Amino acid sequence: MFDKLEELVNRYEELGVRLNDPSIIGDQGLWQKIMKEHAGLMPLVETYQRYRVVRQNEEEAKILLEEEKEEELRQLAKEELAQAREELAELETKLKVLLLPKDPNDEKNVFVEIRSGAGGDEAALFASELYRMYGRYAERRGWKTELASLNENGLGGFKEVVFMVQGAGAFSRLKYESGVHRVQRVPATESGGRIHTSTVTVAVLPEAEEVDVEINPNDIRIDVFRSSGNGGQCVNTTDSAVRITHYPTGIVVSCQDEKSQLKNKDKAMKVLRARLYEKELAKQQAEISADRRSQVGTGDRSEKIRTYNFPQTRVTDHRIKLTTHRIGEIMDGDLDELIDGLITADQTAKLAKMNEES
């Protein structure tokens, strides 16, 4: 581990020198790439520098304890030694986490697709509430959201909604939301007061750049049509909506949120690219042996991941057996307790695997 750390410290210093090279400063694309790598290494380098300082403190405390005869100073050395060893253990764990292989998609923007499942209108209503929940969460983290497509049921619910979340680390946190979300409550239309169970599926797709996915123009058909549903002036009176069909996979993407046909086409192409990218990632993941997959699970949209029980004000994440009775705050976008727990569980599983293999 420490040989690897020394290599990364050297790389960090090398990148720092390159950032001040006039020939690189003149190439903004290259400079931004180096800056991103340099910034990515900074937390690890700073942690390792602190580790070396504390290790030196430990050595000095050991020497003092061995050579000092005065009891008061010996006691002080014992306390310093104990503190240093406690901090070293914490720093070693932190360094191991920082050395875990990074998901190359973690810093990407994402497309979130929410679809009503079992439960009819009640499922559609909950889909609209999840859309609001993720929008509020994005606001809390300073991320931007942009609607791509929306299919309403006429009662305030959403049969399907697709939106983009733009912000640093969006995928690194939202990727844990993919799966089946189950809601248990008494629907507003239920006169008998019976609790119904409905489901909504969520898929989180990393935004794919053109270099990630190449789409052959001959493989797609683009249709334009008049937008439907609620809309302002011009939205329902011009052929601005766009539908793209990808022949090889059968994927169909529609976008009608913008008044401009060109903007809708651009958004639809981005969604198509993200879905094709996810399809390729899923194929790669399937080729990885089961014992090497993350134990938390981040991509299977058929996996029941969470239950929202309104009568008991309870939210349970089934992957990590975490239950909280803060359903109001969670539905208002306060998701960090759940997501932090999932990240910790994911890192713990990966660290255990690393220790087994070392």
C-alpha cells in the first residue's frame, strides 16, 4: 500500500509542476484535464502527509518512553503514543478507502428515469413525489435539474418522468437509488382506509459523452410530432416533440419538454446515449464474477431496495437494513442519511474484499 502511496505522491507533485508549464497553460483542454487529476489526488496526498507526521510523532513518543526516567514525562509519552496509534489506525482506514478503485462515472451528470409500477394511479402519484424528492435533494447539494420528458396520468401523477441532474459527484451518490421503491399508505381515493402497496422503478444513468458511445446515424429513426399534455403557448401547436428509435436495441426515446425541436432532439440524443452506455455497462458487469460485485447493489432496477411506510412514518433501505422514522424529511429531499449509509456499506464490502485478496 505504501509503495502505491509514494507513487501517487510523486504523480501529484509532477502534475503540480505541469500545471505551471506555459506550454500546458496555453492548451486549456489539457490544462483542465491535468487540473482535474491533480485535484482528485489532493485528498489522498493530504491524508498521507498527515499519516507521515503522526507516524513520526509515534516514533518520537516511543523513544521518549524508552529513554525517559521521570515518571511525569513517561506518562505524557504514553498518552502521546496512545493518541498517535489511535489516529494512525483511523488514517490507515481512510487511506485504504481513498485507494479503492474509482468508478469512472462518479463525477458524471446523470439522467434519472422514474416510472410508475404496480398500483395504478397511486403508483403514478408516488412517482411524482419521488421526482420532487430528488429535485429537493439536488437543491440541497447545489446541483441543477433539467426535465427531459414527462408523461402524466391526468390526476397529478407521473407515468414516467426523465430528468437530468448536473453537478459534481451526482452519479457517485444517486447511483444507489436505482431499483424498485415500494410505498405503503392509504390512497386519497381509498374510502375504506385500507393500506395499499404500490411500486415505482428508478433508473440512474450516467451521462455519456459522444466519445463514450458512438451512434451510427443509419441505426436511428427520428420522428417529430405535436406535444401533448399540459403546455404553454406554442408547445401544443407545433411539431416540436421528438421521438428517436434505435433499431439495433429497440430503445425508443421521446422528448417534448422544450418548445424548440432542435433542443428536444438534443435532449433525446443525450438520453439515448445514456441508455446505450448503461446497457454496455450492464453487459460488462454481467461478465464479472458474482463474488466481485458490490454487495450493496446499484444498478438492478428489478431489485426492491426501499420501502416508504407512511402510516408508521418509516423508511427502510433493505440492502443495508437501515430504518429511519423521518419519512417527512426524506420525502423533502433529506437523503444523506440513507445515501451515506449505502456508501459506507459499499466501501466496507470493498475493503473486506481488498483485505481478502492482499
